[in-house]
Amino acid sequence: MEPTKKPRRARRSFTDEFKASVVRLVLEEGKPMTQVARDLDLTETSLREWVGQARADQGKGRPGALTTSEREELTQLRKRVRELEEDRAILKKAAAFFVRESK
């Protein structure tokens, strides 16, 4: 007999206001994460990430944790690096083409 797996839950999205209010329950009111997650039908992992991010934004996170604004900046910088690498590859191919054509 095979053990039955729980079906995967559809991915849900939550507003920033909802996340902030849930994090407030944990940080300011001192409610246990497991209880809050169970009461609101959230995964503990998601709630733990939200609380960790809120702590980092307040400057109380674990060492090396990025704030939300730093994460956004990092995402933008990675995108810019990717674009510049593509541009460089195109220019490199164009230069090689023109070198061959001039011979």
C-alpha cells in the first residue's frame, strides 16, 4: 500500500499590508509563529521568512541579512549586469566580424 501524498496547495499571494499585520502579531504581540501560521492557514516557512525580513528591515536581523531595499537594488544590479554582458558579447562578435572582413 502506497502512502498517499497531500496534494500541493495552489500558490497564493498576499498583500504587503496582510504580511505586515501577520508579522506584527508575532513581533509585537508575541504570539508563537506556529500558532499564527495555523490560525491563518499559512505555512510556517512563509511566516518565518516574513518575520526574518521584517527583522532585517528593522536592523535586528541575522548578520548579513539584506533589507528589502537592498534586495531590490541587488535584483536591479543583477539585471543590469546581465544586460551589459549581452551587450559585450554582441560587440565582441561584431569586432571579430569586422576584423575578418578587413583582411
